[in-house]
Amino acid sequence: MPVNHLVLFQFKSTADEAAVEQAREGMLALKDNCIHATTQQPYIRSLTGGKDNSPEGRQNGIQYAFVVEFESEADRDYYVTNDAAHKAFVGSVIGIIEKAIVVDYTF
């Protein structure tokens, strides 16, 4: 059963625009950069996202949203616990992220 992995970011006020743009590009690049150790193939079904543009004013500081779709919970679990590209991305943004929210759901 497919799993959607929703990732929401609020960047620190000290993060410059170039660093935020690099983080956005890095997040989107995970679709191609995450290679499963067993198959040696990319395993993210889709990855979309970008800067918030909602007029509702209910963001609570969240500035960017991304949806990562996996074929299965096993793929999602591999991404979260083992994927070297994902771990490298997390390490690269840890200093500029004020808040990160992650919610997963199946459909």
C-alpha cells in the first residue's frame, strides 16, 4: 500500500535565501538521489513540494511543504532509517531548520 510522507519546514530567521534554496533543491533531488541498497534503483515514486503560498494565514511558521510518495511502508522505513542520501540531506539542513514536522499517511 502506498505511503505519503509529508515534510514541513520552518527555516531559522538567520538562514539566508541561498541556503534555503539549496535546501529546497536538495529535498527535491532526493527523488533521484535515494537509491535502495537491494535494487540499486531509485525507489521514491514521486516527490513534490515548494514554498507555501496559502492565503489562509494558518501556517504557524511553516514555510515549505513536500510530499514524498513511497510504494510501501518498507520503502518509507528504509528511507527514514537507512538511506545515505536522506541522512546526508538531513545533516546538511539541520543548522538552518527551526522546525520540521513529518506526517505519514496511507491511501
